[in-house]
Amino acid sequence: MNTPSQSQVRSSVAQARTIVVKVGSSSLTHASGRLDVERLHALVSAIAHTSLMGARLVLVSSGAIAAGFGQLGFDERPSDVATQQATASVGQGLLMAHYESSFGRFGLRVGQILITAEDTIRATQYRNARRTLDRLLELGVVPIVNENDALASNEIRFGDNDRLSALVANMVRADALVLLTDVDCLYTEPPSRPGARRIAYVPDVVNALDHVKVSGSVSGVGTGGMVTKLEASRIAAVSGIPTVLTSADNAGPALMGDAVGTIFAPVRHRGSSRRLWISFAAEPRGGLAVDTGAAKAIRGGRASLLAAGVVGAHGDFSAGDPIWVSDEAGEHIAKGLAGYDSEEVPHMLGRNTTQLRRLLGEAYAHPLVHRDNLVLV
């Protein structure tokens, strides 16, 4: 696709029908970590006006732990998992109560969706979450999404809501993603350093990652940072979704397509929801190693993976599970959905379709991974 101009990308945000807005903890709390209700009201006002103009809005909001630890008497965000989960349980209810009251001033209803990383990894749970979000939007409800911090463990979690917001944008097939943080835009290096320059437009975020010096979070109440925001912008861009990165104070102008913050252009046309899930959410359960000929065919983008080109398998997976496809050097070249259980694959390796049909039966005369379920990495 041709690279659009900055004005074209900002115009597409202004005209977006479905928008995912992500706000971080530091944009909703006082320096002490307690929830700042006035800042929350200001954010809701900007979002509500966009919704009342006809856009469908999904809000991905951090802040449960930040809201909860102040209520429980802690001076700072707890570091141990059990206490974080407890404070999230307290804080999430407080957070939603304020959102419900604030959106209610504009006659808007809200619905809570708590998601874990597992919900995006498992195909069935991913479809369930997508179906619920779609129905809430159809009913005119503003879904408020957060990671389920009360149940999530350090072993399997997003750790921040930036990546979650990009996956939610894929779920609802959003037309724009808006990332609200505590800095006004992307800089060539941390803005505290002399010589840091503002970046208003990023036509190709994939290449931009090599030329920008960024760091993790330094906030006492948040867990993300510019690294995670760039990664979210990359996921959105290669999914065909433009992204605006700016401060929470600029939420209204950002949603209107004004020249605030940094705008990231989409770098390809949007794929199907299924292929986007395989690309960014599905966690491989194992993998297949392929020979040179099969690797070349797959990289060509139009071939299914046949048993004749597979030289090895690893992992414990079932038909329909996501798996890696790697070349003989071990380099991942694609992700896909397995056509067979892992214990069936060794009997099929190296055999062509005719041999499989004769030796194992018609049920095995099919690709190990169909091209419709293969996504290049």
C-alpha cells in the first residue's frame, strides 16, 4: 500500500467509527497513587463527546491497583503478587463506580470486561471476548477493559495495558487506536535529555523502532513505558490500524484528528480477525521444522504446509492449536494452526499426499497447516 500523508492519517482517525482508547495509571492518579477523580472526569468528558457524535468507543483503562492501594492504606504500589491482586480487587470496583457515574452524566452506559492473557491466547476465549465486546458496542455501551489483575499472575500476564489495547483493537476491528500517557508525544530520545526532538508523524513504525531511543516505565503507579507503546503501535500498524500517542490532556483533540501527539500510519491493509489472532495473540504450543523447499514456498505466501516438506516436530499440541513453522536452522518463518495432533505428525513426515492416502487413509491426505491458517512472521 502507498504511504499516506500525516493529514490523511489524522483525518482517518477523525472519521473513525470504532475507536479503542487506552489510558495508563499515571494519567488517572495523583502522585501519591490515589485515584484523581477530576482527571478521570476530564478523560470521560472527551471520550463521551466523541461517542455522542456517533463513534463506537472502547476504553482500555489501567488504574485498578493504583486506586486500590491508596484505599487500603499503602503508601506505594505493593510489589508482591498476592497484595497486588488484593488491591486490584478493591480498586477495580472503585474505578468502575467512578466511570459509571462519570459516563452517566452524558447518558452513556458502561460495561466492564476483565481480560487475562489466557483469554487472548486461547481461540475459544478470544472469540468469546470478541463476541461480548461486539454486542456491547451494538447496544451503545462503552466497554471498559482492563487486565484481570486480581487473577493474573506474573507467569502469564500482559504486564501493561498497551499490548492489550492493540489486541482489543484487533478484536473489535477498530478504525483507530489512541494511546494516552503522561508525555505529549514520541521523542527521538527520552524528553529529559538535551537535544530530544518531537516526532509528529511515523509513516513506518516497524523501521522507526531502530531509530528511537526509549526506556521502560519510571512511574510509581504504572507498569508500561514508551517501549510497550511502540510495540502496541506496531501491532496496530501492521493490522491496518492508525495510532495516536499523546497525553491524556490531549484526548479530545486527538480523537478529533487535530495535530497533537504522534500519529503512526498503518503499514498494511487489515487482515481477517482470524489471521490477526494467529499473528499477535496466539501462543504456539509446539512447532514443525521444514526443509528448504517448503520454507521457500511458505515465504512465498501462497502455499499450505504439506507433510512431504516437514522434517521434524516438537511440542504437545492438538489440531487447531497455534504452532511455529521453522526452517532447518531453527528460524521461525510463520505461525499457523495445526491440522493434526502432535502424536499423529511423526507418522506423516516426508510422505506425499498419495502415500498418506494409501498408508493412513483419506483423513490424513491434507496439509499439516493450511495456507489460510498460516501467517508469516
